[in-house]
Amino acid sequence: MPRRSRPMQALALVAILACLSANTARADQPEVNADGVPLSSIATLLPGNGDAGGHRKWLAERGITYTLLYTGDLLGNVSGGLRRGWVNQGKLEASVSIDLEKLAGIQGLSFYSNAFFIHNNGRIRRDYVGGINTIAAIEAVPTTRLSELWFEQKFWSGQASFRVGQLAADTEFFFSGISALFLQSDWATIAALNLPSGGPAYPLATPGVRLKVDPNPNWSLLFALFNGDPAGPGANDEQLRNRYGLNFRVTDRPLIMGETQYRINRGREDTGLASQIKLGFWGHLGRFADQRYASDGLLLANPLSSGVAAVRRGNWGLYAVMEQQIYRPAGGDADSGISLFGRISYAPSDRSTIGFYADGGIVFAGLIPGRPDDKFGASLIYARYSDAARAFDRDVIAQTGIPGVVRDYEANLELTYQAQMTSGWTMQPVLTYVWHPSGDARRNAVVTGVRSMIRW
């Protein structure tokens, strides 16, 4: 290839990826080798890392790296729920990272963007189980959409950073890295149901700013200000109201989030048991409907009431995230061996659909002889409807005299095994049991299937 044509073709490739690369569930930026290829990638199986023209290496030398990750699920509801049936769903994610210090000499400045190409023939949680907790986190409206698109400036000798652009809160806040093994690992139900449009989390992102300070290797402080409604008001599905991730809303009442993180033994050279705890909050400055009372002070279920919910100013929540390694094999890193994780959260009852949330699980990593990259584990989610929401259900029954459901909780148990077939390719059978989908004890469901992930 003529030397002058390579830069033009390589830059054209980056331009295409930057345009496509704009949506993320979690800003997963894997380690790459000197050729710009992720260490775990099917490209490493090919001659020259699959980079026959040298474009990827040429870009990496200038601080530009990109990744393609395809996640595909074949899942079936085999018992209970709304109806039985199977779905085939998938998500291709394209992401690009640019080190602008390396590319243009701008010290400490970087750029990131990612995009999703989502397809399915149905949605397992919404269409088949009828629940509220995540069953497979890639479930979303089929589309091509922009998610994250931001610049980050590091300062204070790299111990602090300021990020501005279109952001997804679930990439950094209220997140357990250990839980990422599970299909149901996602933005917590308590935030997804209580915040407008589900909050700035997959598949929606929104304009915002984020400050992160790392005073030492053990502590991190995060603070963020987001536009408070990623999709904007409306009666239809929020994912349809912002179908392509291009709304860029900035005038909605804001969402504020803060988190303090403390960790030990997570460095490459550490040998002790890794541990991490995160304490955080969110506060939304918008207006929220009362779950039980009407604007005239009567019960919403009372036929004589205005039928319009009373308005409450603001909503908030508190949460904690815990991760604890309980066995670290000799020479293993912080994610090897046996680890526990848990999340817990509370929100005020009168303006929240979900008042209490907890999840947790256990992960076994690299413990099977001859299978150092395999993982397996169990994960449990519990989301309890708020007291006010449950009281409203009882009010409806009392006012109408018609028997009905008083929503109590939904709980999911997932069992899964992730097998690495080769570098960059995993297969993962899964079994999930759902108690009380959407709080209804009559519809317990069983979901089974398999996930495949391929990284380029």
C-alpha cells in the first residue's frame, strides 16, 4: 500500500467509527497491545493481529484505538410470566478512544464515544416475563443509537479528571464490576423505575458533566450533574422518544449524583484479598407524582378525587455497593478466585415506585484446572414496591370491591457459567428464576438460554 494512502484510509476508518460509536451500557475500555488490539480479541488469532493493512497499528501509534464487541442472546421463557416463547437479541457495540495528548500534544485530554446496533425479535422481560428487574441487560428497542460522546481532561498530576459531553451514569455510578459476569447485571431497578425515562443509563445517555478525584490509590470521589430526563416527557416508550440518542436535551431539571469509593488490594502487585466499598446518592430536582394521594388531598383511588396525583418536589435515593474477594489464588489478580458483591438502596415511599432494592452474588473465576479464564456464579435481585404504591393497590381494591393484586416485590435468581472458547469469544448458558414478576405472585417465571460474546 502506498504510504500516503494509509493515513487517509486510517483516518477515514476512525471518522466512520466515531460517527457510529455512540452508545454504551458500560464504558468498557479493554487493555490493548502495542498494535491497538484488545488483549482478549479474536483478532489476536489471525496473522498480524488481523491488521493486514496496518491501519489499526498506525492509529494506535497516534493514540487512537477502537473496539467492536458483539453480544448475542438466545433466551426463552419456558414457564409462567405473560407467555412462553423465545427471543433472539443482539447488540453490536463500536467504541473509539482518542488520546489527544498523543495525537495532538494536548496534555491530559482524551475523547471517547461508542454506539450500539441493537436487534431482536422480541424483548424477554417486557414481552414474555412481564417483570421489572433486568433479565438480560442488552434488551432494548431495535435501533442504531448514540450513547456516550465526551471529552475528559485530567489535571492535578493525573489524580483528578473532568468529563463533559453525553454521559451514561451507569458506567461509573452504582456499579459493581464483579457483577458484570451476569446477564442481569444492570442499572438498579430502584433508579430505573423512579427516575424520569429510567435515568441516564443503558440504552439512554444524556448531556452532563462529571468530576472525579483520586487523592490516593485507595480513594475516589465522584460527582456528576446530568440533564434530568434523557428522553423528555411523553406517554410512549422513552426509548422511542429518543430512538437514536440524538436528543441532547439540556433544559430538564437536573439529576445530581455523588459517590465515595474505598478500595484495597486491587493493584497488580497486591497479594491480599481485594475489597471495595462505595457509598453514593442521587437527587433529582424535578417534580414527581405522589404514589397514593391526589392533588385535592383525597386518595387517588377515590372516585370523588381529582384523579390527578399530588406533586412532590424532588426525589432522591441512597445506595451502597460492596465487593469482597474471599479467596485469591497464588499469583491471581483482584478479580480471580472467589468474590462476593452486593448493592443496597433506599428511596422515599411517597414519590417512588420502588422503595427498597438489594442485589448480590458470588463469582468463581479461574478455579477449574485447564480453564483459567472461565467463570461461574449465582446472582440474586430483590426489588420491593414502596409502601405508598402498595397502599394504592389496596385502596383500589377497597374502593372498587374488585379483587386485585397488591404488588409486593420481584426477585430474580440467575445461575450462569461463562466459558472462554478462544481468545475474544465466550459462550455462557444461563438459568433465571423470577418470583412475583411486577409484584404478582401468580406468575413466577423460568427463563433459560445462552449468551455469546465476540470481541474484535
